[in-house]
Amino acid sequence: MDLDPVLLARLQFAFTISFHIIFPSFTIGLAAYIATLLGMWLRTGQDRYQLLARFWTKIFAVSFGMGVVSGIVLSYQFGTNWSRFSVVTGNVIGPAIGYEVLTAFFLEATFLGVLLFGWNRVPPWLSALSAAIVAFGTAVSAFWILSANSWMQTPTGHEVRDGIAYPVDWLKIIFNPSFPYRLAHMLTAAYLTTALVVLAVGARYLVAGRHEADGRTMVRMAIGMIAILAPLQLLIGDLHGLNTLKHQPIKIAAMEAHWDGSKPGDFHIFAWPDEKNEVNRFAISIPRGSSLVLTHDANGLFPGLKSVPPSERPPVVPVFFAFRIMVGIGLLMIATGLLGAFLWWRGKLVTTRWYLQIVQYFWPLGFIAVLCGWITTEVGRQPWIAYGILRTADAISPVSAASVLTTLILFVIVYGIVFTMGLYYINRLIVRGPQGRAIEPPGHDTPSRPLAAAHDAAREAIGS
Amino acid sequence: MEIYIPVIWALLIGTAVALYVILDGFDLGIGILFPYAKEEKEQDQMINSIAPFWDGNEPWLVLGGGGLWVAFPHAYAVVMPALYLPVIVMLLGLIFRGVAFEFRTVADTSKKYWTFAFAGGSTIAAFCQGLILGGIIQGIKVENGQFAGGTFDFATPFALLCGLGVVTGYALLGACWLVMKTEGPVAERAREHAKPLLLGVLAFMGVVSLWTPLAFPPIRERWFSLPNILFLWPIPVITALTAYLAWRWLEAGREIPPFLAAILLFMLGYVGLAISVFPYLVPFSMTVWDASAVPSSQLFLLIGTLPLLPIILMYTGFVYYIFRGKLREGEGYH
């Protein structure tokens, strides 16, 4: 059997990067949430905020650890599996990766130690500051990584000589056309993903009648975030789409399964894009819906897939469906947020059982949406790895297909074990819930101490 | 000026790798020593002594690998495919040990598996790092700027020797760390382990020091020609002296000096290897200048690195300061 080394290298990278992105999607938002909780602890002096923060910090630590180790893998895979890519683009996007490590990774990884283990060694403000630094680090990390990725989508500020990209204007390279939209879209997605997890966990406690005070705090804080960010994300996504239409029209054509650019585009709620015959089967469509969204004109035209030969098109089916799933989940998030806000306004948010019973299962939604979004944009960039500069098929390393297959199998096994157990352990932490008592920071002595301690002891005694 | 930038980058990446080797070296060493702990409580104590630091030690690995890509894309594109299997197996080892930190504390009945994963992952990662080191020193087949060898070219007796040497060396660093940071039976046992490990490290350094000049003429030329030997002879002498002092300090029950001596030993070995291969990044086919990114890229990152690196070192130092002294009772994972 002949193995296709390009396909294997792509499968391996798709697998490892999909695994990796799950964790940053969660930890970017969770770090900010923990920092917020610790800020509330500092301001109110209520120990339950410290307990809640420490509860989420444990979950953060498990997730961050998986994110770190799966991220290290990626920084080496550029060389092991994509050595041509590293040579062709290294001059231009290499520095972004370098700056990610220097400005973000060191910061978050180092101060996480203080956040996790410093409770009885540092004053409360330093714990809170460490959480804020970790949150800042995760966002800065996203800045650089998304800048590099966006350059692969919409390269500017460079020139190509002998097939190799050379930097010309660093500002244009970093702030390339799709970068601001991608950054806003991904950061918002990360905060939404975390908010949905917090919402689901809080709802789960309320439904089960455990940790009710904490559950109420979580549900309210999460709904506050979702009700604002989910509608905002729709707007950002729309702007991102318009930007893509301008710079990567064929990706948009694939997302909409729009074949013929001489006619206005329908929005297909469902369809099966038949790539061989260049038509859609079983389509349920809103006539001219796509034209309306993309050109803000029902008669507007935008390029179709047939405007380029098949060799220049991305695979349509995955792009088309991934985009639909992402948008569908986005709409569900908006509904969740708005309904939650409405219930809150009526004073019934934390007592409406049917609502809580449903949203307690919503924790995976953000992750699925993020993965689908990335599938849309990454598969939609094909057949290019760096758009217009280097084709994916020309980017691989001179290593044997057997090596790539072997390591792919190893990755699947190892990640399978690690992911399953990680999920299992996070669930176990959630089942246990916030517990124990507040840790006394050094030199911390306030008049309310005995009372708070008694309160904690009582909580522990009744097992809440 | 342009001719110096690649050298500055080689020094910076060299420094990052050296810091990685020291910092992750002692925490990988803890994993290598894990099977020798008598009970689970001792293992908890060992892992708690490094828990606040290990996350912060990993970026040096990415800076080493990522820095190589940024500053020397041609070398990165040759070294990574050539050492494909050891690099990826090292990463898998690091994954197992990395998640084991957190998983061990949450697991109940499955804790023993993660203890095993921590020990196994650490040992495998250390061994693979040795293979990578050996694989680079012995040279890589390059044609037209691309790796042109086979999958198992790296797997030579020399690389295996380096693999075992790195495992022993990391175990020594780990043992000396435990002497410094823990108390009771764990510290006592670490002190007992450190002595044979010290002898082992010396033996490996001796064999590598004899093997490389015999097997690789450019290295022989570098060390034994005049006037080089006049400048270089102190290195082996200082190495022997450091090892002797480390032994004495271990015997005398000192707590911090053995760790510092172990670090110095590592650095001497490292400098020795750097002297052997410089200016080659891929011995003996690609120099730092052949492998360089364009000056603009190297300069662009250098401008940020020069102020950022001291800041990173400062806050890293600050965190080590916060968690200074012996591990306290009940500290670490709860």
C-alpha cells in the first residue's frame, strides 16, 4: 500500500492542533474568570470567592498542563513534519512565535506557579495579581499565534524571492488584514467557551441542590458574559466573514457552497455539496440569503467556486458543514444568553429548573464551535498552507510516510488516553465542587476572621 | 555588524537550551528518581518540591526549538526531520509526565498509573534529549540544504551513550535538588543516590571527551591543535575539581553547594560540546551563517529579546525566591 505522506502529515497536524486548541479556548477565559473572582475576594473580603477561585484554579491547572504539553508538540512539528514550510515562511512568521514565547508563555507559565501554590506564601493581592498576569499572558499568547496564523491566510508586508518569503514591513506582517478580526473572533470565542462551562457547572450544582451559593454566583456571572458576548460575536463574525470575502473569496464560496458566481447566492440551511458535479443536493435554502449577508444586497454577486479550477478549491464538504455547525451553536448561545438575561430580569434565573436542567449540558458547545470555526478557516485555506505563497503539498519534510504514520498512531493513542482521563478528572473535580476552607495568607488578620472561619467550618460540617 | 547577529543568536539559543537543561533537568531528574522512592508519600514530597516551577521551566524548551526556527530556519528544517523519532517520542514523554503532575493529585485508584507515567515519561524524555544531542554532534547528512539521510541514521552507539549520559546527568541534578529542597528520608536517600550518579556522570563525560576527538577529526583539531590546547586545558581540570568538590560537599552533608556544583558540571560539559562544534549548528555541514534567517528577521526578534530576557530571568528568579527554602509541611498539591 502506498501511503500519501502529505495526507498523513496533514492528518497528524490536524489531530494535534485540534487537540491543542481545546485547552487555550478554555484557559484564556478561565484565567480571566479566576482573576475576576480573586478581585471580588480582595474587594469584599468574603472567603467564598477565594474558595471558588481555588476550585477553578485546580481545573485550570489540569487544562493548562494539557495545553502546555500539546502546544510544545506543535512548535516542534513545524520542523519535524513541515520543514519546507518552516524554511519558506520562517523569516516572516518565526518572530511572531518567538515573541509569543518571550512575552506570553514565560509570563503565564511562571506566574501560574504562584497562583497554584502561593496561597500561604504570598499576600492576597499577589495571588490576585498573578491570576491577572496569567490571564494577560494567555491573551497576549493568542495575539501572536493569531497574527502568525492570519499572515498564513492573508499575507502582507513581505516579498517572495526564489520561493522564500522575506520580511519587508513588520507592522504589515503582524497587523495583516485578517488579523484584527480573527483575534477579536477567537478571544470572544474563548471567553464564551469558558462562560458556557461556568454556566453549565453552576446549573449542575443548582439542579442537584449542592453548593447553591456558588452555583448562583457562577450562573449569574456566566449569563452576564454570554448575554453580552454572544450577540457581539455574531457581529464580529459577520465582519470577519466580509473580510474573508475580500481576501479569500473562494473560502467564502466553499463556506456557502456557492458554485455559480453569476447568480446571487442562496443561504443553504442544509445541503450536500456534490464536488464532482459542482451542484448542491438536498438543499433547503433561503433564497438570496448569502448575498444579503455578504453584500448587504439581495441581488449582490460574489465569486462562486466555479470561478477557479477544481485544483484551486478547498474541500467543500468539511468547510460547508463546519461553518454551519459553528453558526448554529452561535445562535444557540445568543438564545441562551438572552433568555437567561430575561429570566434574571424577572428574578427567576436561578430558580427556573427547566432552564438550568438544559443548560447544565451546554458545556461542550463552545469547544465544538471553536473547533468548527478553525476547521472552516484552515480547511478553507487549502490548497495553500500560506495563501498564494506555498502549497500544502509542497510544505512537508523529507521524512518517510511510515515514520509519519507511526507517530500519528502514537499521538492518537497518547492523546486519547490523556484526553479521556483529563476529562474524567475535571469532571471529578466538578463533582467534588468547591470545598475545604480558605487558606490564610501570611500576615492576614482582619476582625471578621473568626466569624468567617466559623462560617467556613459550618459549611464544611454540613457538607455544602 | 550583520556577521555578528547570527553569533549573538547562537549564543542566545545556546543560553536558552542551557537554562532548559538545568531547569527541566532537575525536574525530569525527579521523575527518573521516582521509582527509587520507598512509598507514595515520598513521591508526593518529591513532586511537590518541583510543582510550583515545572510549568515555568517548559518555555525554555519552546524558546530553544522555536528560537532555532526563527533565527536559523535552515538548521531547524534539517535537524527536526533528521531527528524525527527522538523528537516526537521526547514530546510524547513530556506529555505523559506533564499531565501526570495534575492527574496524580486528582486520581485515587489510578494514581499508581500516573506515578508510572511520570517516571516513565521523564526518563524517556531525558533519554531522547540525549539521543538528540548525540544525533546533532555526530553530524547529519545534508544535500541541497535538506536532510538527506534515513529514519534511523541517528541511532548510533554514540547517540545511545549520550542518551544514557543525559539520563544520569538529570538524575544527578534531581538528586541534588532534593538534597537542597526536602527533608527527612527523601533528602537522605537523594544524598546516597547523588554519589554514584556523580561518578556515572563523570564516566560519561570522560567517554564522550575521548570518543568525540577520536571519531570526529574536526573536534580533535579544535581541542588538540596549538594554540587552542593552551587555552582549553583548564576546562577538563575545572570539571574534575568541581566533581571532587561536589563529592566532598555531599559527604559533608551540605545542602545547597552540591546542586550548584551539579549545575556547574553540566555547564562545563555543555561549553565543552559548544567548543567542539562551533561555528557549526549542524555539524559538520551547516554553520550559524549558512543556517541564518535574513538579518531583518533576526534583528526584529533580537530587539525584543534583549530587554525581555532579563525581565523573564528576573520574574523567574522572583518565583524561585517566593518558594525558597525547604518544602513546608502540607505544601504543594492538596
